[in-house]
Amino acid sequence: MDTKTLEKYRQRLEERQAELLAQRAGSADSRQAVALDQQSVGRVSRIDALQQQQMAQAQERQRSHELIRIGQALTRIEDDEFGWCTECGEEIAPGRLEIDPSTPTCVKCAGR
């Protein structure tokens, strides 16, 4: 893979990484524990708050997983292993990398 293409992927990965970190910082309050003070919040409001907290925590788990994949992809770029399947060693199709540059596997290995 040529240097210009690698730089394009590196830039996309770093931009997505920055976006995810900003989302993480912006949603920190919504992942905090819900106060169960029945005097200030009704039962329905508490249930809604708990549901919102659970959704925020699920989104954070997804963000963390994507951040790990991005970090691994950036490491593969540094190690000159980007674009090659981590399972079988075959080249990952350029179209697959265009969709998700953090993907570590080819279509064949991803299907297993």
C-alpha cells in the first residue's frame, strides 16, 4: 500500500478516535449512578433515568471497543502491517478498508 493511501487511512482513524473521545467526555454525566431519592424523583422518572443510564453505558462499551480497534489499526500502520488480515495474512480488500479502516480481517476470516 502506498504512503499516500496509508496517510489517508491514518487521518481517518485519528479523526474517528478524536470524535469518540469527545463523545466519551460529553456523556460522562449520563453514565453516573442514578440517585434513588423517592422524595425528589417519582418512580417513572427513576425508571426512565435508569434506562437512560443503561443506554449510555452500552454506548460507552461500544465506543471503548471501537477505540481499541482504532488503536490496533494505528499500530498496524506503524508496524507496516496495515491492510493485511490478522488471521490468515491475506490482503484485506480495499473496499472493506474504505468502509471500516479499523477492520483487522478479510471478508473470509470475518465470516468464520
